[in-house]
Amino acid sequence: MQKIKRLFTIKTKFEAFLVIYALALGAAERGIVYMDQYPGFGGKLLALCCTGAVFMAGGKVIDAVDMQRRWQF
């Protein structure tokens, strides 16, 4: 079980950046879909929310990696 758990644990900043990149690709695609489905200001606002969520999540992921490294013995 530990080996499987290790596969889903972000241990380095490089892995964190890969996860953030994947989140950004998905958010950009979702934003395009929102702008297509909701033309005008509403679609642009939803697309902006998608990208903003990536910035917030990315910051938390990087902070978590730093905190994990700091508290690890």
C-alpha cells in the first residue's frame, strides 16, 4: 500500500510544477468552452475564474511542498 501511496504524493517542486501545468491546461480548455457556451461578459468572467483557480491552487501546492520539506526529518 505504501508503494501505491508514494505514486500519488508530490515530493519535489518539479512534480508540483508538472501538476500545476496540467491544471492550467485543463482550466484553459474549460475557459474556452465557457466562452463558447456563454458568449459575452459571462463567458469571459467564467474563463477568468478558471485561470484564477489555477493560480490559487498552484500557490497552495508549492507552499505544501515547501512545508513538507521543512518539517521532514
